[in-house]
Amino acid sequence: MSSTDTTSSSWWKTSTVYQVYPKSFNDTTGTGTGDIRGLTEKLDYLQHLGIDIVWLQPVYVSPQHDNGYDVADYYKINPDYGTMEDFDELLKGLKARDMKLMIDIVVNHSSTDHAWFQQSRSSKDNPYRDYYIWKDPAPDGGVPNNWQSKFGGPAWQYDELTGQYFLTLFDKTQADLNWENVQVRKAVRDMIKFWADKGVDGFRMDVINLISKDQRFPNDDGSVPPGDGRKFYTDGPRVHEYITEMYEEVFGPYNMVTVGEMSSTTLEHCIQYSNPNSREFSMTFNFHHLKVDYPNGQKWELMPYDFEAMKQLFSDWQTGMQAGGGWNALFLNNHDQPRALSRFADDGDYRAESAKMLATTIHGMQGTPYVYQGEEIGMPNPVWNDVSEFRDIESTNMYRLLQEERGKTAEEAFEIVKQRSRDNSRTPMQWDASENAGFTTGTPWIKVDERYPSIHVAEQLANPDSIYYHYRKLIALRKQVPVLIDGLYERLDDAHPEVFAYARTNGSDTLIVVSNFSQRSTNFTFSEAIWKEHIAGKTHELLIGNTEQAPDLMQELSLSPYASYMWIVPQKNE
């Protein structure tokens, strides 16, 4: 099967996924926390947008130290979100609308509240001891090695009961599972099968490329930045074997759509993870393009984003995945990232043009597009007034560490966290201009952005030129225009300082996408070779644009601030 196969076994190639962060989507009970029924209530909205697959983030029983990514029971629904009956109703509502459900599976680690861990820590000879990664202290009594947690501090927690440390690559309450243990792998597959049997159509696998660790657990000598141990567990020695086991038993037989979230991964591994011949995942998330504003790879430092690096990364992954038969998940936003609108464009005077420009640029590429809740109405980063408004454990940890360990002032630390916090994307969905943006009748678990009275769904639905309708058209085009699925990618902009331009070609048609990423007007000229090969002497049609003008496809284009266009050029002479 090639990467452009769109048979029933790869139905998700023409699909668009909508990511729901349930805690902040829609609250039907007045608790201030979104719930499953709140999602069911909005299915008509998602169907109208054109969504095929809804990705629901974790709603399992959890102490919520990491907003549900610390699972205490994989088989039960957290009462804060509703009941299993509510979940079944959601599935029923989706099926009635010919939409599919993808749920989050978090199995690099579990909560320390999970029964497996409670058993595991009870004694060294408990049958569950080997479900987790336990190590003796170093000779000096300290941590077993110098690996660092992704959330700051050492990646090990000491447990006095048995005098050993357990591995925690994320929060100290998220204990890494030991995938070397065949019983762990079977337990995970049984759990995934449980949800597949319920009627779930797919899975998003959280940080799944971290499940195989180098069993020597060596110190990191710092020779490969950032020197925090990740080189010993990222895309680890047995990771492909473990994923293929899941494919053979569940993903393949059930024809599931699956996406692997890949932390600090490589193109070569993502080709293997997503090439159908490997029998692993349908597609992969990689995050390299979302690190182009990290100075020297440091998330908790600020700098303007490197536009050329972003274009090069998108282009490398487009051409590389195509050459290797892999498949991309296309995205700029998710629950772990600040809003792309505020980060890479203009969330003020040019908010609508910027949001449409970013969408057109992403949706023109090869892969399955992901829309994160609120992105389709142009939600920006919220206004933060005080550090007490943050709820994310990573953000509050880093606010403290930036001052204690990096010598930042409180003001400097707050400015960094304001721009970098995951809470930027977690504020409540803005449905209308009523109190709390129509999200809840209670007190929201996290603040609502104070600009909601002018940025909300009702206002967008009433305006045929809105960001929402631009997204709706892009989503429809993916089903109507084959070159969006199978066209080979070619970058066209030759390092232009303001413009990102590329083509997609499949022999029948050429798709041309040109986007001005700047706040000023600029000109863009196609090279003579490109113009002659793809465009000269041929008819063309503007499929979508974000300005009142519908410009002709000329060799030299004049682009207003954040202007973005997508043309199709049939490859036959008129």
C-alpha cells in the first residue's frame, strides 16, 4: 500500500480530526468543568463544521495532577466527566452522524493511585512489582541516574516503604510502566481491546515512543543536547516491536485509526511508525516545527520564531514522509501548546486574516489535519494578569524554577510562563457572549479569556466570511480535491523572508499555496522554472483565499498582510 492509497483501509486520509479538551469544552452540570454530555450536546456543531473524527482527551478516573494524563483506572469514567452511560450516548450520537471517536490512551505511565502501582510499591516480591521501573539508590544514596523529568527536576521518586526509586519521566505521580514485562504489554492490549469492543474507532497514543528504555539506565554524559537522558528512552530499542504487537492484536483487526504522539522523535522513525508495511500506526505527531521559537532548544526561554526554520521543517517532513511512505498528522495547535495564532501570527488587528492564513497553509499539506477546539473561531492566548490564574502543574513548577534555578525575576518568569504555558490553549471554549462565554453556569475551573464577548461561536456562525466558514471550506476541499491527498510536495518560496509557498502535484493537477506570514504587504515572484513547469499557459481556479479580492495567479503576486491563497491548476494545455 502506498502513502497515497485512499481505500477503505485508509479512510482517515480524507478526514479531519477535531480535538476536544473535555474539561474546557462544554459544561452541562454547572460544576465549572466540561463533561461528556457537553460534547454530545455539540455534535451538530462539529458535524456542520465537517468533522469526521472527534478526538476526546482522557476522561478516565484520575487524581487530575496532569489533567487526566495520570490514569488511575483505565476502565472507568471519571465522575467529573459523567458516566459510562454518557460515554455510550456519545458514541451513539457520533455513529448517527457518521462520525468517529478517537480516544486518548496513556500507557507510558500510570497514576501512582492506580491499583497496579499500589500493589507494586507494597513489597519487592509483589507480583506487580515488575509492572514499574524500580532501582536501588546510587552508591551515594541519591537518584539512580541523572535523567531529568519533562516537568523539571529528577526523573526518579524515592519510596521509603521499600527503599528504592521508581522512574517518573513526567509528574512525580506518573510512574513509568515497565514495557519489558510481557504482562504489562498484555494488560495494555486487553484494555485497548475493551474500548475497541465498545465501539471506539481509534486511539491517540500519548508519548508512545518513550515506552522502551535502554535497560542499562546509564547516566547522560551531555554529549547530545539537552543531556537530560532522553536519548536513552526516545524511540527506544524495542519500541517498534511493542507497537507492532498492539497492531497485530487490536489496531489491524479492528481497522482503527491511530496516531502516535512522538516526543523528540526523528523523521526516520516516524516513517517506520506510519508506513502501512510496518503495521504500527496510521500517522504520527511530531513537534519539531513547534520548537522554532525555543532558543537552543530551551522551551522556557523566549525569542521570535525562526520562520525559515519552520518552513524547512514542514518541507523536510512533507518530502521525507512521502518518500518513505509515511503519513503526517497536520497541526499547529493542541492542548500542550500556546495558541498558534498568538505565537506565529497576529491575534489583534489581523486576527481573522492570520487565523485563515495559518489554516490554509496547514490544510494544503499532505496528511490528516487536526483542529483544536477554538482554533476554528480564532481563539488567541488569553490575557493573563497574575500567576495565580494558572492551573497547569508544568507552568506553576516552571514559574518557581525559573526564579530559583535560573535567576529570573518574578516579572521575567511570569512573562515567560504567560507565553509558554499549556494553559493558553486550555481556557474554556467560547460559545457565545453570555456569562462565561456560555461554557458553564457555574464558576469555571480556569479563567475564561476576557475578550470572549467579541470572539465566540455564535458570532462566527452569523458571519459567512468568518474564520469558522474558512475552516469549513478547507475541510470540505480535502474530500473534493484528490491532489490534497496524493499530491507530491514541492517548496516554492526560495527562503523568502515573509512568504511560505509550496506546490502539490499528482500528474493531473497542481495545487499552489502562497501565504504571507507578515504584518506588512509584500511581493512574491515564482521562479521562471516553476512558472513554466506548473502554471504558464494553463487555466487556474482560486479554491480559497482570505481577502476580499480573488486574485489571478500571476508570476508576480502582491500580497497584503497575512494574505493566503490556494489555487488549483489542471495540468493540461487549454
